[in-house]
Amino acid sequence: MCGIVGYIGRRDAAPIIVEGLKKLEYRGYDSFGVATLGMGIDLVKHQGRISEKACTAATLKGKIGIGHTRWATHGIPNDANAHPHTDCLGKIAVVHNGIIENYADLKRNLQSRGHTFRSETDTEVIVHLIEEEYARKPDLLIAIQAVVPKLEGSYAILVIAAGEDRIIAARNASPLVIGVGDGEFFAASDMTPVIEFTERAIFLEDGDTVSLSKKKIEIFHNGKPVARSVELIDWSLEDVRKGGFAHYMLKEIYEQPQVFYNTIRSVDPGALPGKIRHARSVTLVACGSSYHTGLIFKYLLEATCGIPARLEFASEFKYFPPPINDLVIGITQSGETADTLAALKYAKSSGCATLAITNVLGSSVTRVADIILFMRAGPEISVAATKSFIAQLAILMQIVNSISEMKYDDVLQQAHKAIEEVLLMDLSQTVTACKNAQSIFYVGRGPFYPVSLEGALKMKEISYIHAEGYAAGELKHGPFALLSPETPVVALCMPGDTYSVMISNIKEMKARGAPVIAIGTDGDRELPDIVDIFIAVPKTPLFVQILTSLVIEQLLAYHTAVALGRDIDKPRNLAKSVTVE
Amino acid sequence: MQAIILAAGEGVRVRPLTRSRPKAMIPVANRPIIEYVIDALLKNGIRDIVVVVGYRKEQVTRFLNGLGVPIDVVVQEKQLGTAHALQCAESKINGDFLVLPGDNYIDSQSIARIKDTPNAILVKEHPNPSNFGVVLLKNGLVTEIVEKPEHSPSFMVSTGIYSLKKSFFSHIRGNDITDAISEMIQAGEQIQAVPADDWQDAIFAWDLLKMNRRLLKNIPMAREGTASRQTIIQGPVNIGRGTTIGPNTVITGPVVIGNDCTIGPNCCIMPDTSIGSRVTLDPFTFIGDTIIMDDTAIGSHSRIIDTVVGERCTLADHTSVSTAAGLMDIEGCTIRSEFGAILGDNMASGPFTAYKNCIVGNNVTIEGQESISSRTIPDGSMVI
């Protein structure tokens, strides 16, 4: 998981690349580097965040350049391991996103032929391989086309060489888009760095190599020239800016009513493909937060439509025999999550119908799955998923609605109102109770069990407080031993099937002295008397209760992290989407 | 030229409508008041705009983000006063600047008149000057400014719109701009008084109806939704995307209707009515001289006049509102008023509820068959 940017054109490349890398920081922020083509290759690279120490990089001269912001996979984050990497003579520079799986073999061979390696990364083998080919025939494009077949694994690379007025790009299983400007070209891991300059983009296919010069773009697939269509991107720069909000996360939380409404309106439940509406059993594959949406979907689908649903972590899916004729649904916000992509490919190769739910048009998953449903969340910058989570739920709830013959049309059309309502709630008392805790437990039953998992995930992700979600009934089978007056419990206690037994669970927890924060509904008479803090969400149907309690948990995690002074949008050790298995 | 828009205050006298949004964000003719202010600035070529937010700042910021013009946002954490709000934006100011309240309507001609006169106040005559900063003039210069006097010596009031120089900050003493202006006058500086053409402030919630009447005069005609052929539409009427209007509905403009509404059949919408997005009007309902905000549903056979209905309300069938004059107790003052009803966000009332000259808070539930007149019902109440 890294971000790469390249520029060739009439302007100075370095400032454009530096700004672009700042926008890609969500993809990784361990180290950064920029190389430009001046008289030779000029290079600046550092450990740390580009937003904090970009000053030297932006002064490099030259109209051609490449840059990289890193999320370390091979080799610790330090200056030497930062990209771009250069060959032995310092004439060729490369940036790379992905993992070269056979790099150890390649490296041994290269070293035996006298190449010196300056870093511990897998990437450096690429540049030395190019060096050898380039020495044989000084044409950068041909050299790279000769190197690419030797590489196993995933890569999106950008290469420049002294004396060549062009950038060569290649991709396989890692994202790369080309932005087409007037007399200038951009290459980047996604559209965010490019959108400021042009709305025209070319999405590359796996196995493509591209030559970008000031005047023209040439694309090759397996050595043969091919044409790829230019697409218009309708995200505006405004969409990707933080606006006046203190953090992207808060901005995205506040966009949720609109995102939910837009997504609901964008999926016509009556017109979904028959493979979805007549599915007899469903398997979901997902990672992280998406796994929690999958689990909520499982509860809703099985309870309201009677259709069996199986849910697996995408990374574990391949260790089971594939389902026979299920509909397999892959959920990935970025469309690039490597595990989910692999799982969908596996399902497809076993003859299953595949559906992908993603937020990114033109992302890798859209080329894998049979059916694609887009969430209308817009770009999500904060590492902690908020609006994309709500948008995923919107699509999954529409699927439930579709299978149950539009029974929930009204509920879903009205749901955004309740989300708007809970955004106004004051959680300061709860934040005070949580911010000094060592551990926080989240408990719920039924569909509120995944809701509590998600609440705990959000809390640990951004506030760094240890938090765990449990099915309320499971608490007694072990975790009860951890309860004390220092461990607040967030209990989801909504009217419905789970209410009465939740009440008795809460009483048990109170008896162990744990402070209980309950999320319930307006007008509840019993709950406020037995808990320490009562958070009342509007009285709504089950589907909407799930949404509102999620939003409360997001806000609680956000405000707690703010109170603790955490780096909300870029929590330590995390990257936005995980493109390695 | 820069412009600083002050949108941090709640607007307590407009409660209950300001619970979920500051006064600047209340929709009038379907657009938040602050949007008219920004429009007037853009028409004058003023693009360097800073908005000071505070109360419910997320709501304002989210709205500004969607505008498509870059706008700077600064936060005033505690709402101490207008001068303090301005100080929050001080680091962003680099020369002469305008200050405008985000919750008053102002036309672009008035801004054109003041923007090139540094050290000036835009003034306007008002029949009830005691709610404003009253300005005393001599030869076009301000001699004195008195904030909310009990017995006003003049009908000329400050609109809260100033054209100032950066040196203004050295005169700030208290927390309000008017104090600083008085200080400047004492120090011998000349403050021009520039008359405004068209300026509207809503001091109390019912004043929004007057502002609504005024702003509906400028709406463009547009017909994006689908209207049945048996619909009769007269005058300037603006209907948004995805709205459907059933047969035999009569709409007499000026009327603005937002997106994705469902109206009729057999409804009657009379002049000076603004209807937000996703609103449902059931058959045989009559609406006139009213603001209805987003996501509200009104049952059949209802009659709603002279009323502001908040977001997400549900009024059941046979709701009726009648206009009456009466005395309202607002923030400790007794104010004479004449209107139908002010209904806060997310309230619900049952069938056959009658309203007359009353303010109903947010999240109120009224069982029905009630007659509510000359009362203020606090937030979250249940009327049985």
C-alpha cells in the first residue's frame, strides 16, 4: 500500500508531485520521495510524512518527475528504504506500489552479477533489472517491457531515466490512473492528485505498459499497442477537500445523511439483476469494517427473507472449499483490497455469480465481478471508514428490500432524517466517561452485535483505547472477568426482540460495578434508571436503529479521540486500504 | 476586498427553529439566509469570503462546502459578541474589509454602495428600532450609536453591515462591534452612514414569513418535476427535480417547491409559500403564506397558513392553523405578534389539531383533537 504520482508537461513537476503526494497520504505515510529529470536525476527522499517536511522536495527543478509516499511492507521505514530507488549509476529512478513476490531470487541473481543494493525493499530489484536491459538497448520502454514478465506479484510502477523525455508506467494488480491534460500527463494511484488539473482519465488494465511524453500517450498490452478510452470524472476538487471541518472524519460523518439518501436513491430495488433477487443462498467476503456491514446484512437477510447467508473474512475465504452456486458478494470501499479481490476471483473461477460493492469507479474490483453496485459516498479520505460504511449498508439494505419485495421502501427513504437527528446529539458526558478508560466494551445482541463490533473498531482505530465488541450473551463466557469500575460498557439496547434480555445483561454488568453507557430510544422509561449514561436516539424501525446507533458510536469515537489529542485522519500504523494480502 | 460573514450566533429569539442550525442557516424561499449574503457579495466581485462559525458549526461548514465557491471558515468557540467573532478572523484579514451578519438578507446594490467607502455603516429606517443598534446622524456622518435603546431617539438603525479598515482592530474594547464604533467616533474618526436599499432581518421566528414574502419575489420560474396535466399553475412557481404534483392541484405563485416532494391530488398552494425537499402534502390540503422545511409530511384536509414548519414534522389529517394576534413571551420579553404557528423540528401531531398564534418546540408530540392557542410549548413535551 503506497501512493505514487508522476508528471510530465510544461510546468515544474516537483510542486505538483508534492501536492499530489499530500493528497495520497491516506495510502501510506511512512516515508516519501520525489525524483525529477533535470540535467540528470535529482532526488530527495525522507522518512516521515510529506505534509510535515516537503519543503526540500518541492524545490527540485525539471518538467518531468515521479514521487512516492510509502507504507512499509519490505524494509523498515527509513531514508534508504524510501522511494524512488535508483540503479547503480543513478541514471534510472523508479517508484513502485505493490509487492514483488519473487524479489529474493531476483535480488540474489542481480547481486551475483555485481549490482549493489542500497535498500531492503523489493522495489530495488526492478530498477536494477531495468538497468541491465537498458545497457543492452538504450530504449526505456523496451527495457521495461523486457523486465515486466520477470516480475511476480503486484505492481504499479513509474520510471524515468536520464536522457529520456518520458515517463514509462506499468501496472499489474495495483491501481494506476493516467490523467490526460493539455500538453501534460499525470499518473497516480487514484484521481485525488489529478482532479485539480484535469477531469479526463484513463484507467489502465493489468499488464499494460504506458509511455507518456509531453505530446502523446502510447499504451501497450503484452507488447502490442492498444487504445484505452478516456473517461470523464465527475468528482470536483471540492469533494476531496476538508472544507472547514477540523478533520476529514468529522466532515465525512456529517455527510452521511446525504450519502445514505443518495445511495438509496441510486439503487432501484425493483430493477436489480435476477441473480441478486432470486439468490437462494449468499456468501459475503469482506475485511475490516466491511466485514461488519456484511454481518449486519447476514442478520437482516436471514431474519427478513429466510435466505441463508455465509460470511467470511476475505483473507480466510480461500482456505474453505468454494460455495457451489451461491451469489458471492465482495464488499470493498476502495475496490483495491487485495484479499477481497482474490476471494472474488476464487469464487468466480468456481462458477459462482459475483457481486462487488465498491465506492471507486474504475477500481480493480470492477473488472473482476459480474455485477457492480456503486455506493455514492464520494471520496473518503479519513482512514476510519464512516460514510462508506453507511453507504455499504444502504446498498445491502436495498438488496434486502429488493428480495423482500420492497417491504422496506418507506423506511429506507426516510432513514436519513434520523441520521441527521443524531448528528446533533451532545455526547460530552459520555466522552468524559470514556477518555480515561484503559478498556471499553461494546455489547449488543442480534444485528446490534456487529454494530458493537464496529463501535469498538472505530474506538480503537482512532482513540487507541483498547475496545472490544461482544455479543451480549457471550460476555458471561469469559470477558466478564475483565469488568471493573474502570471499564465502561457501551450497551446497545433498542426496543424489539433483544430488549428484555439486554436489560438483564445490563443489570448483571452493573452488579460487577462497570459503568454502563446505554444507547436506547426516546421515551424509554426503564433504561435511564439502571444505567449511568443514557443516550436516546429517535424511535425508529430496526433498520434505522442500526444506522443511528452506528452514527452515535462514530461520534463517540471521534470526540474521544479529539479529547485525547489523537491524529484522527491518520491513525498510527494504519492505511486506508490494504492492497497486499 | 474581503468580506467577513458572522454566522456563529444561535439566534435565541428564533428558537425553537435554531436548535439544529444557527439562524443564518434557516431556509427562506428554500435557501439558507447566508446564501443570499454570499450571493450578494459574489455579484459585487467579492470572492475572498471568510465565514465565522460557532454554534452548530458543522451544519454551516457542510453547507459552505457544497457551494462550489471556495470559502474560508474560522471558528469562534464561545459566542461572546460580534467584535470577538471578528477577532477570530483577524489573522485572515489583510486590508479593507466588509463585515456582514450571516442571518440578515441584503441586496447586492447596497453592498456596491458601501464597499468603496472605508469606515462606513449601512443604515436603514425601521419601524421598531429598539431591537437594533440605533444610529444618530449629522451630515451623513454617524454621531452616536446606541445598542437596543428602550426609548429610541431615531428610526435609523444599523444593519450590522460595516466597511472597515484593518486599523479597526485597535479600537476594539468590549465584545461588540458597536462599542468599537463608538470608541472610533470618540477618537475623532469619521464614520459614514450609507443608506441600504433592501435589508431584512428576522428578529423573531414569525418575521421569517415576511422575509420569505420578500425573497420569493426574486425566484426564477423553473419546472423540473412532473405535474399532472390537470394541475393549474399561475404566477412565478419553481418546482424542483423529482417532485410530483397530482391532478387538480392549484398553485398560485410566488411559490417555491424543492426536490422529491409528493403533492396532491387536489391540493391548493397559495402565494408566498416555500416548500422544502421531500415534503409530502396529502390530498385536499390548503397551504398559504408558509415555510415548510425538508422531510415534513402534512395530512389530508389540512389548512396551514402564516406558519413556519420545521424539518421532519408529521402533521396528521385535518390540522388547521388560524392567524391571530397575541403577546408572546420570548426570552423574558413580552412581544406583540401576529401569526399562525411556529412548529419546531421533528414534531408530530395527531388528527384534528388546531393551532392559533402558538410556538411549538422541537420533538413535541401532540395526541390530536387539541386546540392550541396563544401558547409556547417547550421542546420535547407531550400534549395529551
